[in-house]
Amino acid sequence: MLSIDISHAASFLPLPYEAALRPRLERAAGWLQNGGGKGSDFIGWVTLPRDYDRGEYARILAAAKKIQGDSKALVVIGIGGSYLGARGVIECLCSPNYNLKKKSTPNIYFIGNGLSSDALREVIELIGDDDFSVNVISKSGTTTEPAVAFRFFREKLEKKYGKAEAAKRIYATTDAHKGALKSLADQEGYEEFVVPDNIGGRYSVLTAVGLLPIAVAGVDLDELMGGAQEMMSLCSKNDYNNPAWQYAAMRHELYRQGKKVELLACFEPAFRFMAEWWKQLYGESEGKEEKGLFPASVDFTADLHSMGQYIQQGERMLMETVVRFAPAEHQMIVPFDEVNGDGLNFLAGKTMDFINRQAMDGTLLAHVEGGVPNIILNLDENNARTMGQLIYFFEYACGLSGYLLGVNPFDQPGVEAYKKNMFALLGKPGYEEMGEELRKRLR
Ligand code: PA5
């Protein structure tokens, strides 16, 4: 089970804060559980691990099985909340080198998460003549990046299999009622999965958005949802035994004391995309009204040799949250070397995990002494169940954190600014005048 250790951060706070924050946390928890707070139309994820649609869940499992049987590759088209969670879980549980491994499940390519021509061409080339399927994911159904990518892969599928057969290989995950993708899916007869109305993109990893790609990679969905449900019941407790309360309260107080950047750190490189998912979750939920901790991430120990200097001695506006995993199942043991030319025989017979753990402890002491409060999240296993716990923990703590900050944790008004400019510059109908004006400014 996930547990939290805030003892290496507490000394940075001049006054006891828990009692003072309690009424605000109680109110925030009430808003998450019963509505009434800002953005309360989007709290469907709070009870999702218990109340998810069993019928759709069975269809997800069946679709995953079909894709595993008829495809060598699955192309997952989506951006932001419509891909980061799935990629994070797959990389963390199956490996960042998942596609390179010998396995019985299909390769999974994530595309439509940017506008790079090279990235698009590369995926098309990598698939080559292999049998493949497409999962196009967009809650709004109108996001430019995935919509453009989908055109290319739909065309490739239709050329390879013909229109009717191609339609059987396209799975659309989108809104239940509206949007261009919904209309297209209805018209072409694609199998459809729903992003529930009351769940926003960055809180949607445990809906079909994340579950279909994750199931195709062979991860046990029952375990993932079971873990999330365990954490849901822990988080429903309105006191400081709840790890989400501890995390939300601590990071809020540290922010008030001038810690403006939160680094999410992990000593497992496979965690990298979970950190990307976390950055979106917290950045989009809190970063508004000129407030919010800036979420950043580091891969240790690699980044100790690049960012480590700044963390130790740069501007003191950092706090760190470190995710620690249980020891790996397969232990690598440092071999003994007669000659000992590298002087490393003092490590001979030690496991890599032991060495990594000493690096963790050494880094913890150094960073705390250097003025960087550390929160530690311990996972006693590295599997689908603990991943479900971690996902729900971060989501719930994020909802609490947004409410403590006084913002709406479920909207993202700031994302629209670049989109409008891009549409205007691209000449989208309706944006002509704005386009003229922007072009003048760029001259
Ligand atoms: O959290 C959010 O709502 C956003 O980051 C979306 O996930 C992202 O913009 C993609 O949107 P859509 O799924 O509508 O294509």
C-alpha cells in the first residue's frame, strides 16, 4: 500500500499548520465528495473506481483482446490527458522499452501529441506493412493535434484494409454526445468508448481513455482498478490519516513559505511518463489566477549529474516529492573482480537496489540539509495495484490542493489562448480578422 512520509519536510514549517488547515481541508473534501465547490460538474472521477460502467469495462477488455489477436501495433492518438496516463502506466509497468521487448502483445505507438512532421512520419514508417489498429482519443473531439494525426492513420488503414475493414480497426474514445470525432465515429461505425461528461481529460486515465491502451499492453485492469478503489476508500476519510490530506496540506504550506517549484523525483527511469502525467495533472489544475506550485520532474540518479547542482545550491524555492518503489523482483548483483582495477570491489556482492537505496538516502539528507524539503511516497510493490493507488492518490490530493489554493481544479481556461492564435494563423474559418491582426504583429 502507498504510504507517505512528511517528516523530512515538517522542519521547514515554522508553525504547526495541521489544525489550522483542518477546516479548509474538510470543506475541500466535502466539495470533492458531494459537490458544491468550483468545477463540481467534473468530480465524476472521485467515485469512478467503485462506480465505473461494468458494461463498457467488459467491452474494453474484449476490444483489447481483439487488438492483441489481430494487430502487431496499436496507434494511440491523443494529447494531454488523452494519452499521458496510458503512456505513464505502460512505461512504468511494462518498460519504457516496451516496443523493443520480445512479447506477445502489440507494440504501442503514441502520436497526435504534437505537430511534428518527423514524429508522424516515423510512426508510419515503424508500422510499415504490419497489421495495426488505431485508438483515437479526444474528449472534445475537436483537438487539432490528434484530429490531424487521425487523418493520416485513417487513410493508411483504409488503403491497407478497405474502408469497411478499416472501420473495424478503429476505436474512438470520446464524448458520449457531441464533437466531430463522435459524429465521425457514428457515421463510420467505429467502436466507441466514452469519456464521461463529469470527468475532465487529466482525471480520465481510469476511464476508457487510459484503460484500453493499458489493457492492450497486457496490464491487469482489475488490479489497477482494485488499487484505485483501495485508495478511494482511504482518501474518503476526512482526517490526517489520509495520505492525500497530508500531501495536500504539506505542499500548500510549503508553497505559502516560498517554495514555488515542486520537483517530482524518482530513482526508476521507467517512472518518467508517470511524472509527465503528474505534471499535467497539477500544472493544469493549480496554475491559474497567477498562483500555483510549478510542477517539474527529475530522473535520479541521472539528473543528479545535471540538475543536482541547482537543487543543492540554487535559488531556495524548491520542494521535492520523491516516489520510492519496493526493491525490484529480479536483483542484479555487482560481480567480484580479482584485479579490482576500478576499485569497486567494496560493492561486490551488493544488489543494485541496495546501491540505489543508499543513493536515495544520501540524496535525501543532502537535499534536506541544502534547504529542500522532501516528501516521500513509498510504494511497497511495483505493480498494477500500487499504480492504481498512486494514480488515485495524486488525483484526490490534486483536487484538495486546488481547493486549498482557491482555484477551480477542473478547468483550463489558459490553454485556449494558444489555440485561438494557432487557428487564426492557420486561417480557420471564423478567425480571418484575428489572423490578419496577428500576422501584422509578427512582421
Ligand atoms: O485536461 C484536459 O482537459 C486537457 O489537457 C485535455 O486532456 C487535452 O487538451 C486533450 O483534449 P481532448 O481530449 O479534448 O482532445
